[in-house]
Amino acid sequence: SVDFLCEPRESLLEVLRENLGLTGTKEGCNDGNCGACSIILDGTLVDSCLVFAVEAQDRDIRTIEGLAGPDGLHPLQQKFLEHASLQCGICTPGFLVAAKSLLEHNPDPTEHEVRHWLAGNLCRCTGYDKIVRAVLDAAQVVRAGGSVAEPAG
């Protein structure tokens, strides 16, 4: 739990990055079109640039900073590395958070379902095939005993 004060007009993205120092969530378009600022709010994937920070009171917020556990990378992070699914890194946290949300809702997605779920995230560097392949590969790891649950502690 974190307490913070903010202006009524500040977005949750601004507060996460500037007030709380959680800079993993990236600012891309700042109008909800690119997905770089994706977070999980009360179990729902949202663009944090479209949420007022004051709306976050008493809500469960999950950012990219909570993806890896104390024992290492989340399977999604590992598969993004193995599949070279990232380049400049601006979109990567948003894709990872969106993919985690997908696997929490559907641990056995088809390629079409992955592409549909990630359609709100834009990448200008990699193309999307490597990202989709990494998510599908990570889904296999998760089903075989990996976890998409939040790390303990």
C-alpha cells in the first residue's frame, strides 16, 4: 500500500512515474492509443494515462515492476528475451503487462486471441510476430507449472 497526494487533474501514469518513481510504466501517446502505459487495475487491463490518480484510492494496481519475482524473471519476460521481442523498450512494459493480463484470463490462448488481446499495444520497432510467439511460448511454460500470480512478499 502506498499513500500519495495528487492534483485532481493528474493521471495515474503521472503519479506512478513522477510521484512514486515507478518509471517502468512508459508514457507513449498520453491519449490511450498506444498501450505503453498499460497497468492492471483491479484485475482489468487499462491505460494508466486515461485514469485519474484520485480514482486509484483503495484499488489494486499492478505495474511492470511487480512482474518478476524474487527467484527471477517471469516466464513472459524470459520468453521476450529469448524471442528477441523487444528493441527500443518503450512498448515492452505495456506488452508484458497486457500479456500477463491475458494469461490470467486465459492461460491457453490461440494465436488469434493473443493478437486480439494485444491489439491495444503498438510497437514501432519489432513488428508483432516475435511478441506473439513469445506470449504463446510463455503460456506453455505457465501451463506447465510457471506462474502468472503476483510474487509473494
